[in-house]
Amino acid sequence: MTRKIAEFLSRSKYIRDALDHPADLSEFRERPTPRLIAGLTLMGFSYIIGWPAVAALTMLAAYLQEPLIAVIGCPATYGFSYVVFFAGAWLARAPHYMGVVTRYALGKLFMKFLR
């Protein structure tokens, strides 16, 4: 059953291309560029300003008995952390690297099922 599903899916252009031209993971062995480091730093920073800032604003709102601090500040802070995360992902070229990993993983998976 698994083999038949794999054979059916392997007819798609993307998977056929991944099987015919296996991905090369040599990009991950290279020294990280300053752009990659900056992007990963921004992505990590977004986690720091995400939930901890929301928790701090919630505690501040409860302490000062001003619910608008939490009602307005929490979504704004969380939204800002998303913007920082996506800016970091763009800097780090995350879609490119995820494409390489996905292509490699699909190639290995389908090679195993089609043997």
C-alpha cells in the first residue's frame, strides 16, 4: 500500500525532480555569513520579546489595575515579535534553506519507499 502511494506521488514534477537531481547539503557545512547570523539573532530575539513581554504586560496591567495595558499592549507586542521573526527569517534566507532540506528529505524518503 505504501509503495503504491509512493509510486503515485513520485509522478509529480517536484518529487521526480528531487529523485533525479538529489539535493546537496554542502551549504550547511560552509561558514555562516554575517547575514545568516543577523537573521538567526533576530529570530531568537523575537522569542525573547514574544511571550515574556506579553506576560510582563499582563502582570503590569493586573498590578496597576489598568486592563487596557494588556488589551492593547499584548497583541501589539506579540504582533511586533512576529514582524521581527519574519524579518530575521528573510535575512537568514530561511525559505532557501528549508527548500534544500525539504528536497533532500523527500528524495531520501521516496528512494526508501520505491526500492
